[in-house]
Amino acid sequence: MKIYTLPRINFLKLRFHLSAAQDCNLPEWKGSLLRGAFGHALRRTVCTMKAGQDCRDCLLISQCAYTRLFETFTTKPPPRFLNVSQTSPRPFIVEPLDLNQDYKTGDVLWFDLILIGEIINYLPYVVFAIYQMAKSGLGARRYPFSLDKVFCCQDDGDQTIDNSSATCWKELYSGESETLLFNPDPLTINGAAENFLETTTLLLKFLTSTRFVINKKLTKEFDFRALVFKMMRRTLELVHFYMPDQEIEWEFHNLLVAADKVEIVKQNLEWHDYNRYSNRHQMKMKMGGFVGDITLKGDLSPFMELLLYSEVIHVGKGATFGLGKIKFEWLN
């Protein structure tokens, strides 16, 4: 049963192949490391300001690749419940693909980077910044890497990479020629849920630490309605700020009412903490969240498209670092 139609979100999914130039040791969880190093490299690549100048004082603020991706200052009031004060959600997601810590010379570090909406237009800046990031080095000791290849997920992709069963990849960037090989077509999240209309039982997996704040506290206790609201909020925020051609229906109360009829019949969640160093705050910070799975039972057909969206854009706080990655499996 169709209750709410989600607006379209365009995205690109990129997979980066970095080779270690020497033996090195990196943190097990690399989401924070990669996100921070990417930001510094992008700023060094594009910034025209004097040292110490605030981005908000720059004439290029509305067109700069760095401010569009990292210093995402809002220039208009947010609509209704979004309550975004100074910055909008960042329009990219880093997805580390391994938990390795020790890399020998020549070993490969893989990670995915998802670009949302109109930020896709900054693709050349993104690839060049990752090239510079690898060259400058990763981790506290700045271990150097080289950017060998970048792959892009495409509807006509025919390559399998990184021990994956998916054959949706095309080589986008060659480290040998240091050039982009083609102009990729954005993928679309829209109208992809028709095959799940009979679904009544579903296993939802939280693959990376997921951070839900409910009543001003981090928690792993929630019902399906709260989960739907958080998925809707993140989806509509990204559409509002990065898909300006899309109309948004802000009234989705009926969807929340339908969510009340879906039960979490089994919960297998545990808390997982990891530490990250924040250059902005100059201190170590905990980024804890829950991992595991829940089993949902009820009429899930109105929510399948939303779940498909959230598989791509994640859910909860810290999604830019790769937190809140979910995947679902239907059980009937």
C-alpha cells in the first residue's frame, strides 16, 4: 500500500584503490581518518583564502568545492521539523571496507565514497583531493599511499572488484594516466520498491555503529516509528539541500501512523565504542553506537522504498564517517 512518495535522490558511488608506499599501521576503524584527511586535502586543493580566514568571509563560499562538501553553511531557514541551525548535513558518506591495521608495501586500502545530489558536479575536485590525500599520507605518521584506480558503480558496469560478487563497476580513473576515463551517470533512488510489496517479515542489520539520540540521550532502545522518523528526516534533509529541483511533501504523519503497526519482534543489538581524534576540537572523542540486527513484522510495504534509500545514505548521527550503515533481508 502506497502512503507516501519519496522525492528522487541522485548519487554516485565511488570505490577508491589506494596502495601503501611503505609498511604502515592505521586505526581499525578508518571512517574518521579518511573523512578528516579528505577534508584537509580538498581545502588545500581549492582554497584561495589567507591563512586563518573564516570560510564565511570568502567571496567564493557559494561555489567552493570545500565549503559545499565540508563547511555546509545554510543560507536559508530550514523547513519545518528539520531544525538545522548553521550547517546542513554533509552531502557525502565515507564507507571504509576493511578493519585491517597493518599494511605491507603494496597492500591495498579500499574505501567507498558516496556523493549526493548536485555535489556530483564536484567529482573532479573530489578525485584530485583523494589523490593529494594519499600522496600526503594517512594517519598520525602520514604514511604515504598512491591512488591507483577509482571505480564507479554504473547501470552498465561489468567489472567485479575487491572480492565482491557485484559486477556493477566501471574504471573511472587510471593512476597511470592520472585522468578521468568517462563522465559517469548518476544513480537514482526512486521507485525501486515494487518487488517488495508482499513483505511482512524483515531482518534489518546495523552494520556499523549507529547513533540514535532520543530524548537527548544516545540509546539503542527505540520502536519502528522512531526509526522511520529518523530515516525520513535524513532523507528529506538531503533532498532539501542537495536536490533543489525536487518537490517535497512535508506531511508524512500517515506514514508514522502506519509505522505504529509494525513490531520489532526480536532485537539483537549491542553497544560498540571507538575513539576518534577531532582536529576541530583538538581532543579524542568517543563515537559509540549500536550494531546488530532487529526483526520487523507487519505491513512493511509502505516503508520499503525508505529502507532502500537508507541503505545508501545511512541513518543516524555520524553518517558522513560511515556510521549507521544498514542492510535488510526479507524473511518471507
